[in-house]
Amino acid sequence: AALTEALGEAVTYRPTSWDDFRRLDFPGAVEMANMFQYYAENSTRFVSDRNLDSVRRLNPELQSFRDWLALHMADLRVD
């Protein structure tokens, strides 16, 4: 939804299965798929274990996805 809003055109999410991601031909694909699968299957615990106030103290430049999109729109345009 944020990409659709930022780009002004419909963006459709097409998920890749964890096993298909693991088969991608780049170093670390298996490890990344395992990480993303863990985050997805344990999102409540993963998110609840993070204290955003503490994170923002450690990294005052932390941005929301929408803020990041606003700063990087030129990098996302495809002609």
C-alpha cells in the first residue's frame, strides 16, 4: 500500500515461497529465507521483543518505511 501511494500506481505483492527463496542463486539466500520465515512465523514475539524508544535512542535517524520512501523515490522510478 505504501509503495502504491508513493509511486502513484498499483503495486501488487507477489510472495515467494520460503523454499523458492532458498533456491535463488545468490550467496546467503538460504540464510535470508530462514530469517524472513522466522520473522513471519514469529512476528508477534519478534516485534514485542523490540522497544522502539530504546531503538530510537540508539539510532535517532531511524525512519518509518514511508519516510524512507519519500527520501528514495528517485531510486525507485523505472522508466
